[in-house]
Amino acid sequence: MVTFILFLIAIILIVFNVNAVKKENSGSFTAVLKERQDNINEYDIKLGEIRKEYAENITEVQKEIEELKKQISEITKKSEVMYDKIDNGVDEQKSPPKTDDKKSEEIKKLLKEGKSDDEICALTGLGKGEVLLIKGILKY
């Protein structure tokens, strides 16, 4: 009995699907494609060309991004190697750049007296950048 019911349902589904396929043939892909090709406008062609151009540009940008990522990773690897060398003591430690001894001694003396950066600039006649640089080198 169950077999008969399943068989009957299968036949009914096949009949409905055959009818649906017959109805669909009028709206099939090939029919729609042919209709679209017949009704294509000049602006549709231009729009397609613009889309193609943008797609190519996006592809080029994506390739450039990938190249930049590779370059960044190479630079990162090189910098890690350099840091490892420095950490392991391979490179010599560089001493801080030397400044004019008179200027640095005078600024050092004024800093010990508790003068501000602006006061030191006014007293020495040096620019604030130079005073800050010397102050940084002297680690005050």
C-alpha cells in the first residue's frame, strides 16, 4: 500500500514538472538571451565597456596591493634580522653625536640651575630646536 502511494505521488510530480518545463521554454535562457541581444542599446554597450574597464583597473590595483604586501613582508624580515644582530651585539653601539662642547656645557650648566627651555634660548641665543636637541643628547 505504501509503495502504491509513493508511486502515485511520483507520477503526479513528474506530470507537474513536465507541464512546468513546457511553460518555461517560452522564458528559457536562450529565448531571453536572444531577446536581450535584439534589444541592446548603445548605452548598454558603453556601460559594459565601462564595467570592463573598472574591472581591469580593480584587478591591477589588487595586484599592486599584493606586490606591496610582499615588499612590506620582505622589509619586515630584513628589519627583524637587523634587530637580531643589534640585540646579539653584532653591530657596534654608536655613540650619540657630539655637539659643540661650549654650547653643551653652557646648556648643561643652565639646566642644572633649573632654567626653562625658553630661558636657555634667550640666554644663549640658540634656537629652541637646537636647545631641545642638546638637552635630549645630554638626557635631561
